Amino acid sequence: MRDMTPEKIASKVPAVTLGFWIIKILATTLGETGGDTVTMTWLGETTSHANPNGYLIGTGIFLGLLVALVIVQIAAKKFHPLLYWATIIASTTAGTTMADFADRSLGIGYAGGSTLLLACVLGCLAIWYRAEGTVSVDTVNTPRVEAFYWATITFSQTLGTALGDWMADDAGVGFLGGALVFGAALAIIAALYYWTRISRVLLFWAAFILTRPLGATVGDFLDKPLNHGGLDLSRPVASAVLAAAILALVLLLPQRAGTHPGESPRAA
């Protein structure tokens, strides 16, 4: 008789640790400053000499990069930290430019864009759950589940940008105020994780989504003009510093793949 203990199957995404969340927040902040560097600084979207369709061009650049990295990520046989985090950064920069294109170029507005994107996130999770019976990231180790995972992440990154802009602008709390609101929400989720029995999968996705508007408001606080409530730092310089910090953390912090129980071996 073979051992009936379930085997552990390696996931294609990292284990969820404190280091994961630190890098994720930095990546979402880089997504905001990096996306704005292309559309606002280089293409001049918010200036009097704006390049026509700047947000659309930026979306095309980052969405193309995201699709290419997702294909490589799915084709990989195991978890590769640098590849994974490069794909996350591509998803968050693409999310920034897509949200700006929808909210500003298409005129949907922050509230409308946030509502639409929330529906997309919930729709992805519902389809994923119906197909697999779970939306736990520990099960991301097949092409189909990876496709669900990256689609959900891309919509959540885009939602986070729209939600952060809505909180800072329409709700009137400003970039720093928005960062404090989302930071407090993440602290509440952490408390629920440690002191309640609420589904860990539900808390993970809530935290994952909320890190994006936190990063968006922090990024805007760093690079927006002083008269708009920001520090008016150089977007390219801020992006370079954030990228260097992320690279250092990925290389220095332990990076291991998550695991989940596999099928129990059958009796001989």
C-alpha cells in the first residue's frame, strides 16, 4: 500500500509572505509612476502639447508587454521570481494606462470605471471558481488556472487605479488621504486574518485589490504637482528608484513557490 498522504505540488506563483506584500505594494506604486512616465511625461498627455491618443498608445505598449510576459510565464515549467514580478509590474503599469484611458479618454469617469472594473474582477473570479472549484492562488500551476489568475490580476490592477483616482479626486481626500484610507483598510484585513476565521482566499483577494489603489495614491503623491497635492518628484527618477528597490528585494528576500495538496496517490 502506498502512502496516502497528499503530495505537495509547487505553484507557479510565490508563497504569500510579508515579503510578498512589501514587493507587491512597491510594484503597484511603480505601476503608477511608470505608467504616468510614459503617458504624461513622455507623451505629454496632461500638457498643452499632448501626443494624440497618449493614453491609448501607453495602453498598447504596456498591454503588449503584459501579454508577452504572461505567455512566457505560462510556458515556464516552474516558478521564476524575476519573471513573476516583471509580469506583475507589467500588469500594474498596463492597469494604470488602461484605467486612465477609460476614465479620461473615453469619459467613463472614476466612479463608472471603478464599477465596471469591479464587475470584471468579480466575473473573472466567478468563472474561475465555477471551472476549478476554488480561486486560491496556491493552485496556480496549470495553463488554464494561470490564465484565470492573470486575467483577474490585470482587471484588479486596473480597478485599483480607478479606485485610487476616485478616492483622491472625486471623494476629495487627496493623494495622501487616499493612501491613509487604503492603508487603514489593509490593516483591518490583516487584523481579520490573524483574529478571525474568515476565508483566507477572500481576505487575500481583498488585500490584493486594495494594494493597488494604495500604490496608485502613493505614486500620485510622489509625482503630482505641488498645487495638486503631490510632491512634484520626477516620474522617471521615482520609477527608477522603485524598480531598483523591487529588484533588490526580489534578489535578497527568500522567494519560494507556493504549494498546495495534490491528488492522493492511489493504492497499488
